[in-house]
Amino acid sequence: MTAPRSRRAKPNAAKSGAAKSSAAKTSPAGEPRSSATPPPFNPARALSVRVLVSVLAGESYAASALDQALTRANLPGRDAGLCTHLVYGTLRYAPLLEAALAPLLRGETPLKARALLLTGAFEKLVLGTPLHAVVNEYVNLAKTGFGPPALVNAVLRRVEIPASLPPEDTLPVWLAEQYRAAYGERAAAVLKDLLEPQPLWLRLTPAGRESLLAEGSELGAAYGDVVRVQLDRPLRGTDAFEQGWAQPINPASFACVRALGDVDGARVLDLAGGAGIKAAMLAASGARVLSVDRATNKHHAARENLERLGLEAQFFSADLTKVPALPPADFVLLDAPCTGSGTLRSHPEIKLRLTPDVVQEAAALQAQMLETAAVLTAPGGLLVYSVCSVTQAEGPEVVQQFLNANPEFQPEALPDLLVEAVSSGPGVLTVPLEGVDGFFIARLRRQVAE
């Protein structure tokens, strides 16, 4: 699974305070205003709260809701950066902010007021926006229908984070325990790092690197061909993207492809291939790829992306809880649908919705799909199982139960994945630090019957 890109906030965008922006002639929803009179608050804050209302209600995911809202509002870059920073930052810190607000609220707080208070508390407590600016902006915003202005004024003036609340309180207790079990002594550093904005990672050709540098973009840390990039313009406006020299993919996601080893000239089944990002990376490595997914609507976007990259792959629609009518292959990749608990940096709303029951449901589905993948793996062939989750149930437990029931499969040591990883049962977990996601990856060899 490849995480959607989030728009990066420009330096100090979060501290724009109550300054009037060049987008002042928009309504709180980002629509054109009938009057030239600017609102008494930054429209970026109004847009942020509206997006958060939708996300907290479970109606949408942050990436899609924010992209749609920003497209409609057409805010200038500085305000778009502030809006993005407020949405993702508030979601990353939401459990901690909820705990700080709880002693100041009585009864059930309406969703709009809750979203506004969370955003205001994030600015005050995390970003350090001056109190007078926070109170002025959010009280004026409350007057447009987001909540009682007097309540907003009183709460935002008084709210503080108790010293007794550690950073792991930004996760539910049970999920923080999963991270501790996965990363041991590294867990504290991982949990802290998950609160940082998600960088943009691109798999670049040499021409792509040269093009981005020529345009003024900055290239940072690299894991092979996957490079951390700070663009000077939207990705789709870069020559590297238009020419097919750049593909967004997290280094941990690319590690799943590397786990198969040398696939040049080989037939590869990309199971649960989704939008075909890994299929594209396999094709770039010389593989003859057949990407299989139940959601046929994703195949169109995958084909368009492959055409942009100058690559080819085949697509097949099937429900992978059953064995499709396909011949086995020597290389099979199953990047199974999962809870996404390893992608909290780019999808922070997941931790607000995820429960242990949902994890168990995902694990049951993954176990079914792994049995299907086994049938589609030829004798002597290689099967790689991966999920972008750090829970024990979805990773090592699914694979260990599979190995217990299928002795013809044996775990193998993984090749160099380039990213840092720690052992986890019959596989490894990538370490989600500095923008890398948390993936469980296992490499299984099907023995040839004697």
C-alpha cells in the first residue's frame, strides 16, 4: 500500500496567527464571498476545522478530504500549507489533546465544537501560536456556527497538557503496546517520530534526479533509488513526473519488492495489487507482471500510471479469498490489505478508528489470502508476504500459523532491504523512523516434493 502524499507546510506557516491572507475573500468553506469584507479569521483555519469534522465523523480520510477541500478553495500556498499542517498535526496529537481538553468539558461536545477546540488546542499547545491569536481566531470562527464562543474562549485560555501525559498517549494504550512489542527499546523513539510530518519519497531515475535539481527541488536521504524530496512545485507540475522519471513510494513499501530478489525476466504475480504501484516497480526491475485485485476500478488508474512510466503489466480481477484460475508462478508477492497501523505518520486518523477487533478481522482475511497465494506459488518458488502494519496478529502470527499448516513452505533470510528492520517471528519489521513506514515482510520458499 502506498500512502497518499500530504501537502507540506511551508516554514513558519503554522505561526501565521490572525494575519489576513490574500485568500481573505473566501468563505469559511473556501467558497467565494459575496462581499469584499475579509472574515475575522484566517480561512485556512476554517477549512481545517471543516475537514476535521468530516474525518472525525468517519465520513472520509484526511488525504482525500483535504485534497478536495484545497482544490475547491484555491488558497495561496502559505494558507494551504497552514491548513495541511493543522489537519494532520491535530490528528497526530488528537488523543493527547482530547485528554487535555476533557477536564474542561462537561457532557458530550458537539462534533463541530470538538473539531474546533482540538485544532485550537493543537495550535496553542503544540505549535506555540500566541494565545491572543489562538483565542481571537477560534472565537471568531466559533461565531460562524462551530460552537459557543464563550465556551471556546474559556477552554482555549485554560487548556494545558498535564506533565504526567507521555508522548505515547498520542496512541490508544493497546496500540502503543503493539509498538513496544514490535520495537522494544526503539519504541519510544518510534512513537515520537510518528508525530512528525510525512516527507515525500520518490523512486527516481537518474534523469529524474537531474530534472528535479534543475527545477530547484531538494533531494535528501536515499534508500537506493527511493529519495526523500522537497519539491519547489506540485509533483504533477514537475518534468520528472510528466516524463515518467518519478514514482511516489515509501522506502518500506519498495522493500517489499526488493524482498523478491532478482526478478528480471521472471513471471511475477502481484496479488492484492491495488493501484499497481508495486507492479510498476516490479516491471521496472524487468519482471513480467500480472497484478491481481478484486477492485477492477483500480486497474484503470494503474494502467495510466504504467503508461506514464513507460512500463507494462497485465491485470486480472479476482477475489483472493478463493483461488483464481491462474497458473502458479515462481515469484508471488502478496501485499495484503491491512489496518495500516504502520502508516500512522501519513494516515494519523487510523489510530482514532482502529480497534483490536478490526485487527483480528484483518488477520482472518490475510490468512485466507495467504493460503490462496500459496496455491499460486510454484514448487521451488518464492512467496513474499507483506502488510503495512506492525501488529503481531497481522504479521508474524498470520505467517507462523500458515507455516504450521503448510510445512512445504519454509522461511528464508531476506536480501538487503536497504531500510532498517528488526526480526519479528518468521519475518522482519521495518523501523518507522524519519519518514519510513512500518511494514512486516516475510520471504517463504515452497519446497519441491521429493
